[in-house]
Amino acid sequence: MDGLLRLGCLAFFLLVLSLGMYFSYDIYHVYQRSNYESVKKYRPIAKQEESLKTLSEDCVAWITIDGTSIDDPIMQGEDNMEYLNKDPYGEYSLSGSIFLDARCSSDFSDAYSLVYGHHMEHGAMFGALDAYESPDYFLKHQTGTLILGDRRLAITFFAFLDTDVSDMLVFAPSENEGPLASIKEKGVVYFWPEEEPILCLSTCQDSASLKRTCLFAVIEGEND
């Protein structure tokens, strides 16, 4: 009986050890995917259209936020589930990709464009948006560039908002007058935009929450 008990304990220990190793590997794999350093070689370094489409026909833009870790391709699928768990190469990945809402124009010509990215720990992907809660950080990281083929558009961030998925002013592009009313009511606003198109970067606050963190920018003219 003692031998069976020891054997059972050993089996249980090995099972726990195996599960621990599996989950550690899985977490490591997720964060490796969220960085996907290999896609950086597709970042356009001159006014050229080929780089983005060489990565994927679904790559519609590249976003860089000055002084942050956000320097990534933006994908767009046929629906908003496609790139939720798929990397820019089209392979399965729990960290997914940064992607443009399927209802938005791929050339960012709409009055309002909505971009999503997973909230990853250690500032990976759109986990980097957490830092914008600090006014000091916000004011030091207000600028970036949106690259669309041979066009480089300057973006300037003007507001930070904590909201939830039921906020249709934010999460229903093309179906309402846009997010400004919600931003004015619930956001932290650093300046009020004029008539430029608006860009929203959105991420969940944690995996089990309906809360969303949103960062808003105006899309300005060509950035040479």
C-alpha cells in the first residue's frame, strides 16, 4: 500500500511539473509572438509601397509612436475575428496582430478609424498604452507616424479614455457621429481636434474585462 501511495505521489508530482513546464513554455511562446521581431524587416524605410504588401496583402499600414515600443504593421481582415489570434504572417498566435476594424476604409480616409491590439504584459503590443495614463508621459509621447504605402501621415495624440465595449460612440465606426462626445464626457483631453480624421488605438484592460483603454489621435498631413 505504501508503495502504491508513493507511486501515486510521484505520478502527481510529475504531472504538476509537466503542466508547469507546458504553461511556462506557452507564456514564453505568446510573448515571443507578441514581439514578432522578424516582421520589423518589412517596416518601410523610404517612400515605397512594396514593403507592406510583401509582408501580407492584408497589411494596410505601419504605425510608429515616437519614443515607445509601438512600431508595428496594421492588418485588416474580412472581419474583426480574423487577426484576433493570427500573426501578420497568417499563422495562429494567441497574441494576434494589431488590426484595423473591418468596417473602416483600409486607406484611413474615413473621419474615424479604429485600430485594435491585445493588451500584453511588459508593454508588449498595446500593453504600452497603459503608460499614457500618466499626464507627464502623455505629453512626452504625443507624436507618431502612420505609413500607408508611399504616404507618411503624422499623428498627434490628443486624448486618453477608459471605457467599455458597450460604448458605441467609440466602437461602432461609420454607424454614428464619432467618438468625440464620449471623449468629452469621460476622457482626459489635452487639446480639442479640428476637422482632421481621428484615429483610435484600443486595447482591453485585462483578459477577463469588458473595459477598454483607448488613445485618440488626429491624422494630419504628410510627414516627411
